[in-house]
Amino acid sequence: MRSAHVVALGGGHGLAASLSALRNVTEELTAIVTVADDGGSSGRLRRELGVLPPGDLRMALAALCGDDEWGATWSKVVQHRFAAEGDLHNHAVGNLLIVALWELLGDTVTGLDWVGRLLGARGRVLPMSAVPMDIEATVEGLDPDDPEALTRVRGQVAVATTRGRVRDITLVPADPPACAEAVEAVCTADWVVFGPGSWFTSVLPHLMVPDLAHAICTTGARRVLTLNLEPQQGETTGFSPQDYLEVLRAHTPDLRLDVVLADSDAVTDVDALRKAVEDAGAELVLASVAMGDGTPRHDPAKLAVAYTDIFTRGRIDTWR
């Protein structure tokens, strides 16, 4: 399995967990990262310099660092945030490094590749689009006088923290250009892995970029969907495991899945989830993949075992 080309899509902490696992499974790993962040250090750099928000890209690069002294040290460096009274407050070192290389080299992908080489990253990190974008969501329940009224909410932070129920999302611009290298990576992959992560703001946006979505739906790669351990307060409040699948299929009816991976302790109604998975044409795999410390975090070591099992079984024609 070390030579299998795996592409992981997402953003933030969810993608970082997958990458921390997958870098120990394959030597051919590509991360494709959402670029819609409009908050914190990333949002400030995006507004001031007109660049892609670097934060999720930085987190992906840090997750691909090795466990040796070099990797561990550089992972801490790029994740370090300044605590100051002035303009540097809360800026992440890695964000500034990435943006500096973009300005010096004049190319987003080349800049990320250089950061990856410095960190000794075990894989490549690419943006899903060549331009920054905003997420717009249709949200129900924000009007206390009319709980069924629908409201349009714009911005990744606003969508992720909404007090209402997100019904659907769109991107602004509606047809952003895909990163050409990301499209090529999906087309030549053996496996494409979605999730875990913020469903509406990290996972689904990849399927809203037309050329990237087409590549995801038509690639010869097998597709794995990793479900979240619990609903995220705000954008997926009250979600059951099968709700994630239904939302994914509603936004991209042409998407075919092969495997849905879920934590065995996070699923209370296995029959309902299995039916939803089978309706999507996929196989349900239940495994212990949670950290087990009371937090809704995936354990990279356990994820690595689960992915290895899935990928190995996937080499057998009769596995489904």
C-alpha cells in the first residue's frame, strides 16, 4: 500500500487528523484543502493582501511533518502564534511564511511545495481553488418570530457558528477555477478520502468547485467517506451519522461512494446508517477510530489501521 496514490480532501482539524494517519499508510499522499476561511490570522491576511487564506493549508502541512526531531520541531514552529499587543497578535508563523513565499515566488503551488520541502512533509498540499472564496448558506431558525424562515448567511465563520440549521451551501463566486494540480491529483489517484471535518465549511465546498467536482465524480479512484464522531455545534447541530450522507448526496447526486468509515462507538443506530450507506452504493465499515479521551477527535494511529484495512481489502475485486 505504500505506493498507492491517496488524495485527502477537507480542511482544518478534520483533514489534519486524516493526514496524520495517511502519511503512515502511503508515500504518495496529496491533500486538497478548502480555501474559504475568513476569520483569524487567515482572514486578516486574506483581506489585507488579497491572498488565499493560508491557515488550513498550514495545518495540513504541519500534519504531514514526520515524528522525528526535524518534523516535530517545524510542526510546532509553523503552528506557533504570536501573543502581542500589536498587529502581530494571533498571527501564525506558518501563515506568514506561506504568504511570504507566495509573494517571492509568484505562484501559490510552488510556494506550498517549498514550505513542504522545508518541513520535510510526507506529502503534497494543494488548494482546491486558485482564488479565495466565500461560503453562503441557507439557514433555518434564525428568526425567533418565524422558526421556519430561511436566512442567507455569508462567510465560513458565520456559517460554522450559526445558531440555525444549515440547509444548503453555495460558493461565491459560484464557479471558482479549480487548482489544476488538484484536479490532476484526483484524476490519477487510487483512493480519494473525504472527511472528517466541518461538513458544510470544509468537506462539501470541494464538490462546489465545478472542475474539481467533475474530477471527483469521474475519477477511477475508489472513494472513502470518514464520518464525524459527533455533530458540530452550529452547522451540524442534531445531525445523525446518516444525515451527513444525505446532505452529501443532496449536494452532489452524481457522487459515488465505495466505503463509509464510522466509529463503532459513535453510531447508535447501525441499521439506519447501514441502509443509508447501501442506498449510496457503498459498504459500511465500523471501527474504533476515536481518541477515547472524551473529546470528539479521531486518533491518527487508529485511523491509519482502519485506512490500511480498507485500502488492502479494496485491492480484492470481490471485497464489496
